[in-house]
Amino acid sequence: MNGQDLYPFASGDLLDRPNTYFYSKYRGRAFLEAWQRQRADASRDISGPVSANASEADTVREVRKTDALLESIYCDLSSEVGAGEIRSLLDRLVQRFEVTKRLHGEYGANWRPTDPTDYRLMERYVRFGEILDLAYERTGALPYLNALLKTVDTLTASRIVLNGQQRQRLQVLIAHERDHVKRLASCLTEKTNVA
């Protein structure tokens, strides 16, 4: 069994064929080691030169409502202003992402996408990852870490299309993600040893 078999969640076109993550088998330490290898491989890949396939189109584009909302959430979380309302909006975005594994450019009534084909903008996922990282750091709420892991799966699987700035930001996300998991594992180990 190779590493990809133990951690199959960060490969392929995850925007067109999202993972469901349902009924994933428990594989213990081997699974975590495979996850760490996948993230290390991705970090190594994105530290190299930017591919000709990298999308510079993300830098010149129309700002969609979701993108503006993400920027507002990021700014408010960074300054801790309006935490209650912001968390409510973030929780709705997390819920939509958990259901579809996509972030659409705009949501209408009942948080349904107004354009079901507008979900490929990588900048949106990078910013969402940064928001989830910050939200987990501030609150310790596991749904944010869970969504961060899935967002980083999507980003590392699509790393060839990221531009240089997005790759740098993904490097930071991977490092923070590892730290969050390491701290969580440490807390669980301490609780197990106390019991």
C-alpha cells in the first residue's frame, strides 16, 4: 500500500470531482504519516518555480460577492470586530463548503449558488483557508480545522495552477495546519495519559 492509498484525499481534480470523506476507514498512525508525507511533498513542489499552467487570471478579475464577503470576514477576524455576526456568516460558508466542497462566487436565497459553474477561482480557496486557520486559532472549534484540512486537500491537489503568491500563502497554511494537528494530538495524548 503506497502513501496515496493511505491518504487519497488530496489528488485529482477535487473541484470537479469532490471527495465525500464519508465512511473513511480508520487507519491510525499510518494515515497521519501518509497525510504528513503528502503535505511535505506538496510543500516541496510549491517551493519550486511556478509552472506555465499557473493561473495569473486570478489576479485580474471581477470581485464577486463571496470574495468580498471573505475579505470582510478575514479583516474582522484579524481585528476581532463583530465576532458573533462574522462567525455566523463563516459558519454558513463552512456549511456550504462541507456539503459541496466548493466555494461559489455568489450565493442567493437559501445560500444556493447563483451561478453553479463559478467555483474554480483558486484565490477564493486560499483566502478561505486563511480564514479557517485564523478562526481555528482564535476559537479552537474543530469544524474550522476540519474544513481547513479539506481546503488544503483541494489546494494541494490543484497546486500546479496556483500563482507564486498563492503558493507562498499555501506554504504558510500547510505549516499552520501541521501545527494545529500536532497540538491537538498532543492534547489528546495528555488527556489519555491522565485518564
